Amino acid sequence: MRRGILFLIGAVLVALTQMYALFVVPPVKWPGPNGQVLGTVQKIFYVHVPLAWVGFLMAFVSAVFAVAYLVRRDLRWDRVSAAAMEVATLFLTVAIITGSLWARPAWGTFWTWDPRLVSMTVLWVLALGYLFLRGLLDEPDLRARMSALLSILIVVNIPVVFLSIKLFRTLHPAVVKGLSRGDTYGMDAPILFGLIINLLSMTLLGFTLLYLRYKREEA
């Protein structure tokens, strides 16, 4: 019962901050493929970016506990690492979906071989491979060791995703560029506030799901 309440609190907070972004934060002047202003469609940004952030964060948490397992050989750390990677995979999946929904009006297509999209997809495939690997191995210590190594490999790929828009020519916008109602560089205060509260609420939901998943594995 208490676990259900924790999830409900997290989900309600996310819903409230999303409604704030949708109905209160002014839209920015983000151009579409034909020069039109995207307007409200751009507000997918307030769910897409927090989803990706939590996906990255949970992958990092997984790697931290993977290293803890390799050092201490305590299967509790393996269970935390696995729970974090499951949550990471969920958030990365929805982040890719919402990114595609935004790309259609912004770029005129759901998918393009853009460096950011490709590197993000590679990260997602590795996360799916992690879950597949754990399903294949029955021996707990072997499963924990192999999972730990793959978790570390996954988190090493995260900087590649971040740096892809700097290292390569890409259609994907930088998060802090052009997010204003005018023609200025950076974010207006209402837009920044809308992003921050959604990052916080989505992070809380991510850690709530991590806790619930870990407790289920312990039961």
C-alpha cells in the first residue's frame, strides 16, 4: 500500500509540472521544416529532456552500484544496479519515442540518421542487451559480474550522446540554444523554471521507481 502511494505521489508531481509547462510556460519561436513556428508542439521538450536526463542518471546509478558489486561482491548492490538499469531503459525508451514525435513536425520526419539520434539509439540497444543478458544467465554471481561490466560500458557511452551535437554536424538542437520567446540566445526565466521543475519531478519519479523495483526484487 505504501509503495503504491509513493508511486502515486511521484506520478501526480510529474503530471502537475507537465500541466504547468503546457498551460503556463509561453511557447518559444522554434521553426519547423517549412519555416512555420511550432508553438505548442515544442512543449514536448518539457517531457523529452527530463526523460532523457533520468534515463542517463539511472544508467549512471546502475554503473555506480555495479562497481560497488565488483569491489564488495555483495549481491544487494547487483540488485540495485539491475533495478536502476531497468528504470533507465524505461525512461530512455519513452525519451526516444517523444523525440520522434517532436522530430516529425520539427524536421518533417520521425527518424533521420542524425549523430544524436544514432548515439542515443545505441545507448538504448545496449540497455536492452543488459536486460536480455540478465535473462539468459541463471548463476547469480556470473550474472552479476557480466551485468556489471555491461553497465559500465553503457555509462561510458553517455558522454558520446552528450558530445555528439558538438563533435558532428547535427539537426538536434542544443538544449540551451534558442529557448526564448524572442531571438536571444539561452532561456527566458519562465522557460528555465518550467524545465527545472520538470527535471526535478521526473527525477523524483525515477528514484521512486528504482526503490519500488529494488524492493520487489528483495521480496
